[in-house]
Amino acid sequence: MTTVRDGAFVAFLTQLRAHDLDALYGTSPWASLAVVRALDAVAKQIVLRLVYCAPTTTTDGGGVHGIGADVLARWVMDTGDARGALERAMARLMRLRVVLEEDSNDARADAENDVAAMEIDAGGGAFVGSSPAWAFSVNSTKTYRVHGAFAANVREALERGFVGLGEDGEDDEGLSSDAEVVSRVPDRATLNAYAKSKWEDLLLTLTGASDAFARPGSGAKGRLDAQALFRAAGLTTAAAASAAKKGGSKRLRNAGVTAAGFRFLLTTAQEQIWVLLTQYVRDSQSADATSAISFLLRLSFQRPGRAYAMTGTLSDTEQDVVRDLTHLGLLYTFDAKKKSYYVPTLLSSGLSGGGFAGDGDGGGSTESSNATAADGHIIVETNYRVYAYTSSAVEMEILRLFTRADYRLPNLYVGMLTRESVQNALRAGVDAEQIVGYIRAHAHKQVRRKKPSVPHTVCDQ
């Protein structure tokens, strides 16, 4: 089977225990919709067919059976590529517990014993095909059915036109229309600048170029311990915390950033968010984990730039999550009329979009690729000179990972891809494909009109 890496969001879900996924699908329609949105095209087609395929009663009336593998095989073209795509899609759906083997209710529990042996990449992505428990063959004699609660949620969403899916039929539970509250919500530009500033502070703290998350007061209630989160996720070592305490002035090579941390910086913001949220949920109380995950997924369907009530609407666990996400830039909070409100930013709206890092040309989700394409800024010449029209300190720091910095102006970074700079990146754990992929994904809009956007001489070298 072809190896395909899951995105961080889907990898997070597949690492949950069976009863946690069952509880999530059973209590949150948003979780089911988030999974559908994160699936690749073939898996989406399978799911949308299966949710309306009722189990068939056996001839002796003794039970029901699902859809056979031979029937599923007839849903795709009779070619090797099509069959391979079906097998990969079914393996993904089985790992997400969306599709279950008939009469194999304990298959997930048995496979969980092998989870530790699965190959997990540093970015949090699990590799499809690394565990035989999730193998699917078009020649199999087994039958399959869709998860009952998952199917019910998807059918309800489709039949209602995605209206009235929340608790008590509310789509936007807690959404405030009060004029005074609405007037306190920042405009789109201000909200985007706030989210970008918060996230860049977090990434700069990871690189050691900032102490924004290590300043006095960062340990206050509801404030994330960013350094502990980085260490737990394997992005930094204890040396990073020491560097931060000494002023955070040291650069990447001396700040205790691990190879996984280097690769983390080259991924999309969406992937980065889920790598950190995965560790955040793991560190949460196990009893509150399902509630926290459910809220995170509901959040991805709420409207950016609109105010939602915290007081009297969210549980204590959910309010704690809101406070923590505020410090990541995913939410903006304020008080009005003796109540607390939160406003989703664009960072939170893309939490469940895209799902498989192996799908597509750029290695990231379509949504993320489109977002970066809109504000691409990098130009690479055949002489290995790199120009980046950006004022972002984080983007300049990322370019320093694999280029020699020559000039740094307020809105322009000029560097050079040299043998030494690239070898330093390779020794740090960044591979050549990631470097080229990052440059290509962030290519300037003028450069993207050319094919290829990165010169062949640069890629080959």
C-alpha cells in the first residue's frame, strides 16, 4: 500500500481511543462534519454513499450485514490506480472509526495495542499503511458498515441543510446580537492583526528570538506554559527554556530546537496548530478531554468576527479552553454587560479543513495552500539568491533556517542558498523536499505564473 501521511488534525483523531471517538461522534454533530470536511475526495464519496446504505437483513432473518468489499470495488474504475485510491481511503476511514468491519467490534481495541509500534512522524502525522490492522483489500470477503452515530449526524446535516445542528436546535449557540456587544468586536483587519501577532509571538518564542511567552506573568491562570508545551510535543529541549530565561536572544541553532521543531516551523499554520492542540488535549484531564475536543471542533464552524457568550453558555472546561486559546490567537475575548464573550479569529476557522499531508501537490491542505498562495512573497533566482517581500519576523526567521542572511530591511529579506546554509538545515533535521516545498508554497504571485515557480537548477542542486 502506498504510504500517505495524515495531516495533524486527522492524525490526532486516529490516536484517540475507540470509546473516545464513539463518545465524540455520539455527542457532537460538529465532530462528524469536521471529519467529513477533512477527508480526501475519494473518502468523501465513500462516506456520502455509505451513510444512506441501510444494513441488509440476512435471508434467515438472523441479523444484518453491511456492504461487501466487492461492492465497494465497483464504486471505482477497474484500474490499479483507482483500486489503490479506494484501499487508501478505506484504510483512513477505518482508522478514524468512520467505517467498521462487520462482526469485528473489538478490532479497534486490538489494534490499539499496536499503536506504539506505528510510525509517527515528528509533525504529529501517522502514516497510513504502517499498521496491518487498518489494511483494506478489494478482494476481501469482509463486509463493512458506517458508524451509526456518525451516519446519523451526517444525514441530519444534509437533510436540514446544515441548519439547527446545535444543542436545542441552535446553530450559533451563544451568538450575541446585542448592539453594545457587537460594537466591542474588532473589525476584520484588527482581528487578523491580533491573531497574527499572537501566533508569531508563539513561533518566535519557539525559535528563541522572542520572550513574549516567557515574560513575568505568563504563568497566570489560564495562560499556557508555551515552553512546557513545546517540550512535551518534542519541539524543543530543556536548553530552549534555559535560553528563554537568559533573555531569549539566542538564535535557532542554540535555542534547543529539535529536528521536529525545525520541521514544525516549515509546515502550515493549520498543521502547527493541531500539533500543539494535540499535546494540549493530552495534558488535559482525561475526563474533560472529550468536552475540550468537541468544543474545538464546534469552534471551527463558528463565524470569525462574531461575538459568542461564555458566561451561562459554556461549561467550566470550555471556558478554560477559551482562555488558553486566546493566548494562541485563535480567539479574542472581552467583557461587556457583566458577561464574558469570545470572538473566533481566522486561525480557528480553519482548524478542521484539510486532512492529509500527502494529498495535493504542495503536501498541505488545499485550504492552507490557497491561503499561502494569496500572500506569497518569495522569489528565488537561478543564482540561488532569495528575495522575500515580507515584514514578518517569523517568516524571516524561517528563511534563516536554510539561507545565509545578507540583508534585512523592514519589508524585504535578502539571502542566499549556500552549501553551508543548506547543510546546516539538513543536519538540523530539515530535508531538501521541505525546503523546496516551503519556497514553492510561499512563492510570490508573479513567480507562480511561471512553471516551475522554483528554478530547476535550484531544485536539482
